[in-house]
Amino acid sequence: MLMGRSKKRIPWYAGGLAFECRGCGGCCSGPGEGYIWVTRHEIGLIAAFLKISIGELRRDYLKRVGLRTSIIEHSLTRDCIFLEKTANGKRCAIYPVRPSQCRNWPFWPSNLASGREWNQSTRKCPGVNRGRFYSYEEIERIKKSRKWWEQGK
């Protein structure tokens, strides 16, 4: 018997998961209210992409929540303010500079808490359990990814 060693719990998704973004905007849509966290660096990138000042971005599109900053949502739909309607559905107006939280969907801790939670995320996202296969290692790397703007340098 080994003493002092704890068993590392193997997550239910150790065999990997399938996901393929369908570009539907379901992950960015209400009806539930939430937070779309952005870092100081991401705020600068979004402002530059929109060709507005950081002050304008903060005034018109962001809100403070304690010590953090979140993108605001439409008051009625609870959709992200940057989710635009198109002829083919919806799309993100800041997609090339979308925050880490958005890039990490659907590999969020809440969705990965259990197989049941993962399968329930299909209500919002038709790409869950379809398309590209992600290994456990890829999922863990995505979950921990924060500074996407530094990748590929």
C-alpha cells in the first residue's frame, strides 16, 4: 500500500470529446444572464479592432463587476452586445479578437463538470458532440489558454 500518494482522479472526458463550431451564436445568446470576461489586454485589442478608443469601448460596451470587466449584454435578449444578426443567423462582430472565454467554448469548467452537463450544452450549441475530435490533452490546453494573442509568436 502506498502511503502519502493520492490518486489522481481521471476526468469523465479522458477519452476526448467532439466539437465543431457551427457559427450559430448559441454560445453567445441568452436567455440566461452571464458574464463575458475580458482582460485589460483584450480590451485594447477589441478597441483597436473596432477603431474606437478604450474609453469609448468601456463606456458603450463594457461593465465593471467587482474587480473584473465584462462585455455587456442586450437588456432583453441577454445576447452578447457583439452578437449581430445576419441573413444566415448570427455572427460575432469581434470574432478575430474575441476574448479567451469565448475562444474556450465549449470547454468551460461548467460544461466539463459531468457528461450530463456536457450533453446539456447541446441545447445551446449544435456543434457539441459533432465534428472534430479533441483529445484530453487538447481540452486541457484549451481550458488553460488565456493569452491567445501570444500564440504563434
